[in-house]
Amino acid sequence: MSERIVDACTLINLYGSNRPLDILKSVGGMQVTPQVRRESLGIRAKDPNKPGELRHEKIDLAEAIDQGLLAVCELSSEEFELMVAFACDLDDGEASSLAVAKSRRWKLATDDKKARRIANENGVTVVSTSELLYLWAEKEGVADVKVTAALAAISRFARFSPPGDDPMSEWWNCHCS
């Protein structure tokens, strides 16, 4: 299992891609905190009964957990105290993920601007959704058409596009234009 922890916004983006298990497998799996598991509720999805419309679809992490691609890591008492301190500025999911990443010297997968700033201030290495998708595409030799479909799905179903200062925004935009 990778020494990388993912927050709710990035986990939702991965599920929005319609390829979460492929991506998680390619990047070596990830850890989630119980707080992130509770926050990762759902994405928008095509409504089979109403063509052209979207409906809310619950995210089920069970298959990823069963396959060993996601693992739920409990916070130590020290990490919980650190989470409480971070929670002054962040949601519980970001705060718990950042606390674990800092304490265990893991990478933090997040797209939350404030979480990225605070992580950088605390010496935590951060990776973004676009970096994870790039890693998946390059490592697995994914055809451009499948990459474009995954990025378009994230934009549509998770409502995410990387900001201009994202390390892979140019790569993302080349696939989505």
C-alpha cells in the first residue's frame, strides 16, 4: 500500500473519472481516514431514466477496500490532536489527512487550495488529481481517447478542473480542448 493519503475532494474526483479502481491500482493504492470516508458521499452520474440529466450517485468504497486499493487508517492520539489544530482552518477530512501525512511523512493527495498551502507550510509533499491521472495514463500507456474521457467525466461528474497553477493543468487542458 502506498504511503499516500487522499482527502475527500480528490477521492471524489477519482470516482468521478469512472476509472477509480484502475487509477488507484496504477498509483499503488492509497489510505483514507475515517473522516474522509464519511465525507466521500457521492458524485453526479447519468440518470438512466432521464437521458441527458444527472442524478446523485453514492460512492461505494467497499470494492476498492476489498481489493486492497484503499485502506482506512486510524489516527493516533497525536495525529488526532494535530487534526484538531488543522481543523481551525480546514474541514475534518482535509485536516485529518494532513495530520496523518505530516505525522507519518506521507504524501497528501488534495486539490483544496488552502489544504495545499498549509501542507506546504508544514513540509508535506502534495499531489493533485491531475498528477494522479497523469501518472495513471503514463504508467499504464492509456490511450488518449480514454484519458480524455476520464478527464471529461471528472469535469462533469465531480465538477473539477485543475486551476492554472496546478502542475499538470497544461497536460489536462491539452486533453480537454
